Amino acid sequence: MSEVSLKAITKSYGDHLAIPPLDLEIPKGKFVTLLGPSGCGKTTTLRIIAGLEQPSSGELSLSGRTVYSGAQGHFVPPEKRGLGFIFQSYALWPNMKVDRNITLALAQAGKPKAEIAERLAEALRKVQLEGYEGRFPSELSGGQQQRVAVARLIAARNPILLMDEPLSNLDAVLRTEMRTELKRLSRDLGATTIYVTHDQVEALTMSDIIVVMKGGVIQQIGSPYEIYHQPANLFVAEFIGDPRINLFDAELEEREGRSVVRVQDAEIVLPTPLNRAPGPVRLAIRPERLTLHDRPTANTLPAEVDVVQPTGSQTILTLSARGAALTALIPRFVEAWPSRKVWLEFDPAAAMVFDPASGDIAKPVTVLERRVDAA
């Protein structure tokens, strides 16, 4: 049974349908990220789960308990859903010290003082804020305030955690540290975590499951590996990855039962035939799956190196191929490329083919379809 279940959930604001009928099942104990650009509906979906927004229709269940039913007119308020929250703004009480911010909900729930003290000590220890319990939020840095919010979740021990872009206000170094802390928190508590972000790096590094959204519609649900290497459509392929995926206008041909993609003067023989008729397509390939040569070889694409950007362990190369901008990723530190002229070799196993009209990915021919064709 799913820990969080949304069935045909919709949300309208006047005549605007922000969330078309949405179905989503979130397994118990998983770290699930709702990912997408601004306005895609991810925060609205999270607020619906929290009870901060009431859906227009559908049904929502948490841990097997129905907390919203449009058909029955049933709605459980957020304070009775047993959820833990971390928001972008941290949501700390400015007039309360750290210890009170962490334990307020426990005190209101009537927990024994000894238990509250034990949970407070454990939470402070896990976020490395021991000795800070007597300070006000204004006396803490942004990172420390975020850790107080995390400590509040630890102390509450909620089975379901909701996080709405909690790291967006932090600097790059602290963001990396807090990604580790939040993932460890979810694991140690055994909690079901629903995390909202537009940052695909956060999604890829933290998640068990990623839900990619656009316009209130789920585009794909999968593991980080599936979302990155097996995108369902062109939107997912373009949205995921830094540097972004390379796209080419290409032509799909069929030769002797093999699918061949032609890009300008280069040809890519795909390892598996595609279940698609020959014709114009969009070819996509990740920057790290391009190989650079210093002389022409068979089925390579001529290009010119424009900009070299070393990032430490990797180097980003911006190239131009007959006016088209491309990116290659080199797994080492390079300050300058030895020659401006290069030739690009495509990795056939990494080539992805999309329909130029619908954006859907072209799928390989199945084993059964191959047997039927052979017969």
C-alpha cells in the first residue's frame, strides 16, 4: 500500500485549471522529488498533500487514511495530518529560542518533559547545534537556521516529511552539505519524504524516485538513472542534465533491418532497431557521450572549439558545428584545447531519438515484434 496516494486530484483557481486530474502513488520510506520549472504545479501538489490547499476534486490518502475526498466532502486540516514540514523560509518563530522552536509542537501535543528533553538533545546532536539551544533565530546564520528546521523534524519523528525548496536560500557549499544531511535524515527516520525543487542536481543526488512535472501534468516517474538515461520525452531530456543535452535535426533511415540516424555528414548505426518509420527526427546525446578527435574519421561531425571552461574534475567545451552550438564534457581539467578544429564521434548506445512533433521518444522494437517480422 502506498504511503501517499493521490487519485484524480485537480486544482482550479477560478477558470484556470492549475492541476489537471493527477494520479500519484508514493511508496513508504522513499525519498520522492517533485521536479519541474516554475509554474509546473509541484508546489501546489505539495501544498495539497499538506492540507494548505484544498483540491477541487479527487481523493487523497495518507498512510491508508483518507484526508480529502471531493465526492464525500471530507477534508482533514493540516495540523491533524501528522506531517513534518521544512519550507524555503525555514518558518522559525523569531520570538522563541532554538529549544522552543524545536519542541513547541511536542509540548502542545502533551509529551512528557523527559521525552521532550531527550528528543531535543538527540535533534541538536544530529544537526551539530549543541550549545545553541538558548539562542534566538536572529542570532544564527542562514545555515544554522535551516538546521534548526531540520532538528524540528527530527524531534517530531513524523512518518511523512514535506520539503518545499528548503535549500534555495543557502550558498553553494552549505547547499551541498545540507543535501547530505536531509538525505541522511530521511534514511535514519525511515520516513517517506516528498521534496519539491526546480534544481535537477538536488533531484538526481537525493532521490529514490523523481516525478518530473510540466503544466500540472506528470511527464515521467522514475529513478534518477531512468530520468537521466531513459527520458520519456524531449522535455525531460532537455530539463535534466547540466550541461544540457545536445540536440540535432536528423534523418532516420532503415538499412537491412538496422536503424541509422544521419546527422549532416555523420551516420550513427543504432544498436537496436527503432519502432518508428523513417523520416525526420530529433537526435539527442549527452555532452559526456561525445568523443573528440583531432583528425577526421568515419562518421564524425566536424566542429570548432569555441570556449573551454575547466570546472575542476571536468572541463566543459562549447563547440560550433555548422552554426549549431554544442557542448562536450571532458573528464579532466583542461585549460586550453590544442586545436580549434575537432571531429565529434557519437556513442550509438547513448543516442536518443525523438519525434520532432510530439517530443515522444522512439522506442526500440520489442523481441516479439522482431519475431513477427522474421516470420
